[in-house]
Amino acid sequence: MPRISVGTVVQAPAATVWRELADIARHVEWMADAETITFVGDQRQGAGTRFDCVTRIGPLRTNDRMEITSWVVETEIGVRHQGLVRGEGGFTIRPITPGQTEVSWSEELRFPWYLGGPITGLVAGPILRRIWQANLRRLARLCEGDGEGLAP
């Protein structure tokens, strides 16, 4: 499947954006497709952190086992998907000005052959792009201090 990439500019310092991204448990507050996050073990941050994320898109629901593969404070979080859908991706943040930060989210996912493999990937790409772009808008509102209206 081709790489899916989305991004936005947040009107907040990189440290504020990082604080929200680094709090993995709170991703369910701004990711419409993430229902629950359950950590595997005691680690909650940094490379090696593992968790299960129940993901729902419309009627489709899956438990996605993930592992944080890279963790560079105020710069990036990399993740590996190890569940039904496999792949790698992550977030990068880049300060534009002291009060403005660019956030990018990029994923390359592989669907199993029995779910249509690459064909499902082609169909899912535009849908996931739209969902993730909306997720980043909610993250931006959260970082900008407007936590109201985070529902999809």
C-alpha cells in the first residue's frame, strides 16, 4: 500500500504538541478511529512501549498491537503495527515559529490477503487520509487550548 501522509499546522509551541503526542493513553481523545488503548506491561512512553489499540472505522473493528519504535523528544514518535493490519508509521513535529508547529502523520500499512490485500489498501487509503486529517485537526484544537468539540 502506498504511504498515507497528512499534516497540519498547530498554533502552539512544539513542547505543547509534544506533550499531547507523548501521552499515548490520551490519543483516544482526539483520534476518532481509536476506541481504547491498553498498555502491554508497565512502560507508557519511549521506544519499546507496547499497547493494544481497538480501532473502529464504521462497522469494521480490529485490535491493533503496536510498538513504539522511535522516540525523539519534541521531534518524532515512530510506531510498528503488529496486528491484523501490519506496517510502520509515526508522527513528526517541527517548530515553524516559537508558537507554531507543523505536525505530520505518515503510515504505510499492509492488509492481509484474506481481507483483499493491496486492493483493500487502495480503497482504504483515501478513507484513512480523511479520518487522520480530521484527527490532526482535533489534536490541533486540543493543543491550542480549545478542547471543546473534540468529538468527530
